[in-house]
Amino acid sequence: MSNKTSDIVKTLPGIFLMFTIAVIAMGGEDLGIPWQGLETYFKTNPYITNTFIKAVPLNYILLCILLGIIIGNLINIPKWIMAGVTTSRLFIKVGVILLGSLYSFRDVAQLGGTAIFLVLTFVIMTLTVTLWLGKRANMDPASAAVLAAGTSVCGVSAIVATAPAVRARTTDVVFSIATILSFGVVSIFLFPVVGKLLNLSAHQFGVWSGTGILSSGQVLAVCLIFDPGTAHHASVSLKTGEIYNLARVLFLPFVVLALAAMTSRSVELLDDHITIHTGLWSKFPLFVLGFLIMVFLTSFGLLGQVSPPSPELITIRKLYNWFFAIGLTGLGMQISFSELKKAGGKPLIVGSLAALLKAILALAFVLMFIPEKP
């Protein structure tokens, strides 16, 4: 057995566990499994419906995350299972690629111009604020840089991509990731509640979450919690939020290079070959290309009619719901409360202040300037 085949086999137990949890939450009717799922049970239980669900939109996405968090923190998951759980980001990225089937080039152009302007404004603002707060708190420049990347672009992915370019220490990375995840856990539960209280439309909520939330996985989670959609009626929040999120992800290579140039250790960058030519391509999110390919196929009718959706599009929508459910289950299983405790001191204070300011300003912008419908 080759090394690659062996590595794939090692991930199967963890993937099966994530899939099983997703089935428990979603139900197995799409797969011919006679189980309606916890989501259906809770929504048809009068006591739960009249109390908890009115305050928090309890659907399969939130259930997947909650079950993942509970299992991940109550059980010491062995390494042979965690090997598969760590593939959760791959499932999310494949889901995002399939999500391209919701759009035409006209949709992307219509939402994309506003998204790029708004996202660029908030990326620059959050970078500036986080670096300024980090300087005021006497944080190490490299530590402040990785934290700024996480708060301004796409959370953990941005931190990991930035760390080598600014020569950040392992502790810098750990504290920054713990800070992002800590704020993200709060966001997953708080954003949908605030959205409901303020009576935001699905489109407005998508703009807010796509701009104001720190991590891509968290954007997906809150959009689907707020507006789960169906195979026949796709989630408007998800459709809007993901365009804004992808616009933000596209700035990652430029943010990495900017932070590298701004840190005191940037003089050593040539040793790591972080240059305009290699840095941009090495940091470019390739799954965005897959997303655009799906947009191309949809725009030219190669996946059937859009309204009402063709059988092919309905199948794709069911597939990305499953990919998101599996991926977000794994994301929940990787949220360790013991690890979150590491987000102490300066990184937690600086990161939380910057993230909170970003969320509040994004919400204010949405309330003042974003219409209920695109």
C-alpha cells in the first residue's frame, strides 16, 4: 500500500464519525436511512419549539457543531480518529465549491462590487486597529501581525499563512488561534440571535456575517443557522455571506505580504522566499477557482435550469448541505475548551476588542446602507 493510500485509509474512522454525527442531527432520509434527525424532533416538540427555538434557531448546523463540541470535550478522542476529523476543512472547501451552483456571473458581479469595496474597507480598518492595539499593549510585532491577519481576513487560515512570513513563534500562533476560536464560539451563538432580534433580512444578515465574522467556517455556520434554506429554496444568507467571505479570502496573499513588510523581521524574508512572485501564488486559495468553475457551469445552463432548480442542482444543494454538516461537525470537535483557555492576556484582549469593533461597525453599516433585498 502506497503512503498516499495509507494516509487516506487513516482518515476513514474520523470521517465516518463526523458523518454519523451529521446523520444524527440531519436525519438520513436523503440516504434511505429511516431516521428523521434531531432537527425534526426538536422542531416538532412543542415545549422546545415554544421556548428554546424562539431564542436560538436550532437547526442541523447548530446541532452538528454542538454535538461536535460535546464529544470533543467530554471524550479523549484518540489520534487514529482525529486524523479524519482534521479533514473537516476539506469538506467545507468542497462545499464552498459546490455552492458556486447558486450563482451566475451576473449575481457575482452584482454582489461582488459591493462586497469587494466593503470587505477591503474592513480588512484595512481591522488590520490597522489590531496592530495599533497590539503596539499599545506592547505585543511583539510578529505576535500582533498574526493576530491582525486572523481578525481581518479569514481567521485560523490567515494566521497559519502569515506566521512563517513574519517569523512568528509557536506560542504567538497558538494564542492567536485560541483567541479567534474563542470569539468564534461566541459569534456562532450570538450572531443569529442578534439578527433575529433586529429583524434582519436574510440578505442583510449575510452581508453582516460575511463582513463581521472572523473565520470562514464560522460564516458558513451562522448563515445556515439563521437561514438554513432547502434544496428547492437555497439559503439567501449563505449565498450572500459566502460572496463577501470569498472576497475577503482573496485579500489573504496581499495581507500576508503587507504584514511581512511591516514587521521588524521582514528583512529576513528572502530566506523564506516570500516574494511578490512566490508569495501570492503560494497563498492563493485554489478552492475559489473551483467555485468560479461552478459559477461558469451554472451561468451557461450546463447544470440545468435555475428556477425552478433542475434535478442536478437539487442534488448539488443536498450534497453541499452534507459537506457543510460533516465539516462543521469536525470543526466543533476541534474546539477544545482547554485549548481556548490559552487565549489569555494580551492576545485575547487585543483580538477581542478588534473583533468586537469589526462586528459592531459592520452591523451599523448594514442597518444604515444595506437594503433588505439585493
